Amino acid sequence: MAKIKSVRAREVLDSRGNPTVEVDLVTEDGLFRSMVPSGASTGSYEALELRDGGARYLGKGTQRAVDNVNKIIAPKIIGFDVSDQRGLDDLMIKLDGTENKDRLGANAILPVSMAACCAAAKSEGLWVYEYIGKISGIKPDTLPVPQLNVINGGKHVGMENDPQEHMIMPVGAKSFREALQMSVEVYHQLEKMLEKDFGVRETLVGDEGGFVSPIKTIGGRLEAMTKAIENAGYTTKQIKFALDPAASEFFKDRIYTVNGKGRNSGEMVDFWTDLASEYPIVSIEDGMAEDDWDGWVDLMKKMGSRVQIVGDDLLVTNTKRIKQAIERKAVNSVLIKVNQIGTVSETLDAIRMTYKAGWTTVVSHRSGETEGHFIADLVVGVNSGQSKFGAPARSDRNAKYNQLLRIEENLGSKAKYSSKKW
């Protein structure tokens, strides 16, 4: 048992230079720190990220959320036992009292929830991933196949009507360490190609560390990625592709507009179907807009038997929306983002519901990230089998990859690399 002695929040910066909330939670075992990430393309149904508005930090200040931790949450949780994760999270949810955490803000509640989870792990002498496994009823042993965003587009680089993420997945690796090595080698081969062909410098990367490519078409980008894989000495049987078009960002008046061409819902489904028949695409996230339920169902019917159809903006790590998707057979995989829902307990609820449906999960970062690595422990703690943490570049992304290397080392001979067949 370890009780909370003090809680203190402050405003700090995320990887994009925008304010976010950091919390220091102290128990008899020491200080435990947690920070909240922030998305660029966010789903309309996400828990509220409370911002200050006004002129300060161009309206993106988080002092209101900080004050909500220090003045409202902290006084209520001093003396609370951190081993009661559900009880703590429920207390904060009740303090907020709204459906979407509109009063206190998910960015006030979440860092307390994550810091308490880390404190509880320490009190039991466990790694955070081990503790998450314990409270989830899971024996953690599986390192994820990473989805690495090597070419950034869309909102991540300030481009309109453009697919957002073009990712590689080293499915043929024997271990996470090997998977990361393969990915880094491909990433640097892609860098060399872009420098040679377009004069693109290494520093031209998007929010998630992927290169800002002058290549405008998805097919052209996938061709470049194929060549980079081959130049690194691998094949597209060993390293496959995943896409996150973030389709809500280019959907208006029932029309999807990509690179200047408009398509209705059925035509967009056909576009993804044709693309996946031409390239080794094994996962498509947010291929349809968040309110185009019929489009999602159609996409699943056309592709769900051979491609992972991942709901992000559609589902926002929310069990109510996941339940809808189960009933409609709209996806076969759920993207998991802790800040979309706002507590560790609710995140684990979403994962349990996904597993019960027989679907896969992909534990994900946000485009505005921090140096924290909680989600690296989460992805192993629940044996998710897939991570989405960005390119193997920038410390905000590599903090997660480096923690996965440590976890794999700690697991030793027990460590498995995700066995999902692609």
C-alpha cells in the first residue's frame, strides 16, 4: 500500500512546442512524473483537452487544466492508495461530472492517473508494464510489431487534402530489437533517396519524425518506400505497409478530396481496395471519416478479411463507440490512445472490449508527444502486439522505442515478438 502524499501540476511543452500538463505525484516511495500528449488531427468525440484561449501561447495555454489539478483534484486525493487505480480514476471522473471531461479536462485527469499507476508499480516492486499486466489479468510477454511513420503528410506537415501517415511494419523480424534495426536502416535509406532525388535535407521532417516528401501521390510515396526497403537489403515480405489517411480531414459535404480529386464514399472504398491490391498494405487506419459509418461497413466488407481496418477518430478509445462498431461490424481493430479517453482504467476497459470482440489493438502516441514512455509499458502490459510511435527519430518518439528495448531485455528468454500472421 502506498498513499498519495502530494500532487503538483505545472505547464510544460510538448514536442511541437505547445503547452501541456505535467504532474508530480509523491508517495512514500518517491516522486512519479507524468505528462500528457496532444493530437493534431483529433476525433470530434475525444475527451476534452482543456485549453485556456486568449492571447497567451496563441490560445493553447493549459493553466486552467493545471489549476484544476492543483486546486480541485489534489485536495481530494491526498491519502488515496495508488493501488486502487479504478477507485482513483472513478473519483476524478465524478469530480469532473461531465460525459466528456469538459469541466476539468482530460489533460488534467490523465497525468494523475498515469503517475498513480507508475507509483503503484513501484510500491509492488514491478516494472510499469508488469503492473499493468497484473491489473489487466494478463501475463505480459509480447513485444509489438511497430508501425513507423516514415513519410508524413496532411496536418502533420501543413498540407490540405493529403493522407497523413505512410508507415512501415517490420513483420518479418524475429525480435523487437531486430525490428527496430530493420526500420532504422530503411528510414535512413529513404532519407538518402530523398536527398539524392529531391534535395530534401534530413531536418525536413513532420510532427512524428517522418520525412516531408515532395512526392504528392500515395502510390508514389509507397514506391519510394519499396525502393528504400530494397536498398536496405530487405523485401516487402519482411517489411509491409500501413496507412493512416486520417480521412476525416479531407471529408466535406459527403465527398473525400485527395490530391485534388473528389470521391464519394463508395469510390473511396474502391480506391483503398485497389491500392491494397497493388502494394503490401496490411493495415489501414481511418480510411473513412469518423461519421461515415456506412463507408466503414463497406470498407470492412471489401477488405476486412485480408487487411486490418483500424478505427481511431471513429472510436476514440471509447467503449460506447467501440460497442457501436462491434454491432455494425465496422472495423476489426481499435487504435488505443490514452488521452482520447482520459484515464488508465477507461483505456484498459476499451482494450478488454476490443479483445472480447476478437479484434486487434494498436497502442498509439500523438503527434504532439512528450519524453514520457508510459505507452511503451502499456503496449507490452496488455500484450497488444502492435505499437504506433512514429519514425525512429526525435527523442519524443525514441523514448518509447528505447523503453521497449529495455523491456525486451528485462523479459529475457520470455520475450516474444508479436506472432500475428500478416
